[in-house]
Amino acid sequence: MQTAERLDRLLRWCQDQDYAGYSKFDAFNSPFVRLVTPDSKKLRAVVAAAWARSPISIRPLVATAKSRNPKGIALFSLAYLRRFQADDQPFDLAEARRLLAWLEENSTPGFSGRCWGYDHAWYGLHFFSPRYFPNVVVTGNIAHAYLEAFEITGDDRYLEVARSTVDFFLRDLGKSVDTPRMRNIGYIPGNTWGVLNINGLVASILVRVTNHTGERSLTREARRLMTFLVDKQTDYGAWHYAWPARSSLVKHDNYHTGNVLDWILEFSVRSGDDSFMESYRRGLEYYRDNLFGNDGFPKWRSDTYFPADVHGAAQGIVTFAKAALEFDDRFIECSRSVARWALTNMQHRDGWFFFQKGRFVTKRYTLMRWCNSWMAYALASLLSAESRLAAREKGAGVDQISSQDWRR
């Protein structure tokens, strides 16, 4: 499969672009689209949705600006950090540091802690978010990049930035549920609507920070968030995209399901609290059996086979690699299977990845954050997992996973 060579080709292409490119919902980064679309949030939400689903990309034709997406930069940083863990090459650590420095310089001011948003305005059915207005998903992925950098380098500055994001999460975000047992947070400041996975994302950051700062109150907050998330699992092991479920037409999609599983496992391993591991096991089996084909094909949703989205492939590689490291090493074969499918069907010879592959039509354009940063992170995560599993088998001193007792 030559995963390492394919990853190197991808990262070299992205370096040549200075990690700047187009985004899935960047319609209003085009001055022409802004000009011809009346300033109505509902109308612009429809335009943005159609733009994201277009079989061809007209972005160059309407002068859409290329830019760095902060979440994409975080994923590239994580890719370099993961590859550094596998190969110990100084360039990878230096490049990760350079990208993290850019993120620190480009956080959004005016909030309780460090935070970031997308490099485009986001017109959705539930809220409007201006360009760079902070949200949970962008800030959370960046926080994990800083935490990973701290754990590798011991540089306290990275921990300080990650700890600062906690203040944003706990002080600036609304909450639609807030009881002694559960908490459900909103996606952006000033709005309580949110997708389910963000509760797990914040919970995983809180326990990861606690492991370094000793703030046990953060673990209690994390458990409230995780309790809410796990409580919303269906009796057949799945999660809806949003809560309430009726607030979105999306039911059980690929990458959000994998993301939920990642955060449950992250919380469990780092907190030592195995209360949610049975839910994780059932969810992981549902994910494997209902959201992928036998050849690693990433299904769009549990009830919809096409299109295969490169983001779904990347998420599968990450989720199964993480499961192999922290739960059951047999899942490494699932990660490899999805990677083989993606490398065979979605990668251009120059290194970048296509957006989606439909039954009859392939969207053969690329999006820097959605396609390439995710696949870089995924392939690097697979390489890192394979390296750690191999070292573990050889008794090379790699710590044994704390969750071995949860294997089936």
C-alpha cells in the first residue's frame, strides 16, 4: 500500500500550496457570489448548501479566495506530530511547530479564552457565523493539536494555549441542558443548537488537560458532557447527528459517528473511567458493520451507500487506528482496509485527494481542509499506530494500553 510514500506525496503538495485552498462551504469567499446573492441568511444558507453539493467546482471562475483554514492547519499539525512519532524526523516536528505558531498568532480575540473559527462565513439553518467567529469544532481540534505537541515536546507554552481554550468552552458557550448529571453545549457563542459529537470533543479536552494540570473539577465537567452524549445513543448502538434528532435531516452519518467514538475512547482512557466503554463497544460495532463496505468503502450514511466522501474515509482510518491502539489491536486491519480503498480510489497522482466518489460521477476537485488535511492526519495516524503496535509486540518499552481489559 506504501502508506508512507503516499502521505509524503500529499504533504509535499500541500506544502507547495502553503496549506491554503478552498473549503466546502466557502461560497461567500467569492466577491461575485456575495454580489449576486441578497443578504438574506436563509437564502444564503440555501446557496451555501448547493455550493457544497455541486458536482463541479466553479471556485476559480468566480474569484473565490484561497486561504488557510484554522481547523485544517490543526490537522496538518497533528499529521506532522503523528509522523514524527513514527519516524522521528526533525523536519516533521519543526513544521508542526511552525503551523502551531501561525495558529497562536491567528486566534479570534474578544472571548474568555483562545478560540478559532472557519476561514469563511457559515450560513446554516440553525445559525449564522461570520468569518473566523469561533466555534467548538475548530477550537477543539486545535486544542488537541496543542496538547499533542505539549506531550511530545514538554513545551509549557503549548499546554498554556490548550488550557486557555477550556475557558472558552466553559464560559462562552451556551447550554441547552445543564443539570448536576448532564450538560449539553452549543456550537457557537450565543446559540444553544449543537451537533452531538461536540460534547465528546470538549470532554476529551477537559480530561486531557486535567492529566497535566490536576484540575479535577474539569474531569467532573467532562463527565457531565460525556453522560449526555452517551445517553443519546440509540438502542441499536448509533447516534443521531444532532439533538434533538428532529432538528436535522441527517440521521446516522459516517464521520460524525466515528468522531463520537474517538471522544468516548479518549475520555475513557485518559480519565480511567470505564463507565462508557460498553456504549463504545456497541457503537464501534455499529460503525464497522453499518457505515463501511467489506472492502473499506466509506458509506455516506447508514442507510445511504453513495457518495463515498474522503472525509468519511479519513475518519474511518483514524477511528479504527485509535481502536486498535486503545481497545482491540485487531481493528488495525479495518484501518488499513479503509486506507487501501482511499489510496486506490481517491488520490490524484500529484498527491491530493478527490472530494467524493458517487455511483456514476466522481467530484474530482479537492478541498484543502475537508480532503487533504483530513487524509494527512488519517494516514499519519495509521503509520503512528502501526509503529506503536509493532514496538509493543517487540516489547520495546511502549506503555501497555490501559483499556486491555475491555477487549471482547
